Amino acid sequence: MAKVELKQPIVQEISETIKDAQAVVVVDYRGLTVAEDTQLRKQLREAGVTYKVYKNTLVSRAVEGTEFESLRDVLEGPSAFAVSTTDATAPARILAEFAKKAPKLELKAGVVDGTYYDTEGIKTIATIPSKEVLLSKLLGSLQSPVTNLARVLNQIAEKGGAADAAVEAAPAEEVAEAPAEEAAETPAE
């Protein structure tokens, strides 16, 4: 078998992995200890992120003609790839956070939602909360005024009798005062 035929299944695997990806982040993993690498892989796996090491030439072939083709420029030296199909910010967020504890881990670049980001861009993407957190904040913002209105209406309902009596008495007093005021303003004939 020729070398190309042996490598074709790996290129196909990479293509399948990135096909539906929302984000692909490339890192240089040199210098990580086995314990650090194991811990990193565990964190990524728990977040639903695929993390693999492939040969740069194979990745270069797999990304050709895709939205991830811009990553070819950073494929030098040892490279590991973090791919997420569900949360666009998860790979960047987890890798950047881990790089703070393990400075040997170097962020190279990434593509998030079809846009290429360099190292600084990936660090910026890492500061964005996950979609679930953003949605829960939005829901909380929308729910707050409704909750406050419900509390006010509930308090009015609880006060019930006293509030109803005051509301009913007020219009009667206004009606009684109105004719007297109108009579005073009308000139006598």
C-alpha cells in the first residue's frame, strides 16, 4: 500500500470531525506534562470538545476548501486541535483558562463561527460566556420586570379590602366636589 492510501482515512476522519464544527482552536502542546495533558483532555471532554493531535500535513489537506483553511498558516511544529460542534466559545475558553495554569500550552489560532482569529483574538473569544450562560442572563433580564409586576399586583390583591374601599370612596368624593366647583365658576344670571 502506498503512503497516500494509508493517510487517506486519517484525512477523512479530520474532515468528518470539522465538518459541523462551530469552532476549531489550534494549540502548541509542547512542554505539558502527562498529568497536565490528561487534566486538559478531561476538561475538554466534559465540555463536549474533541481534542486530538494530528500531523500538520494531514490537517492541511483536510481543511483545504473549507472555512477552516485559514488555519493552514499556523500549522507548524506540534499542533493539537480542539473542535466543538455545540459551543463556539468552549474550546477557546477552556484552553485559555488552562494556559493560565500551564504556561507551556500556547494558543496558536482558531476559527470560530467561520471567522479566523489569531492568538489575541482567541484570548478575547475565551472571555465570552457560553451560549447557555448568555441565554440565562437574557431570560433573567426579561423575566425581572414581569416578576416585579407580579409582586406589585400580588401586594395590591393582598391588601384587598382597604385598597378597594379607598378606590371606591375616591371617585364618590370627586363627584360630590365637582358640582360645587362648577357652580362657583358659573356666573349668576
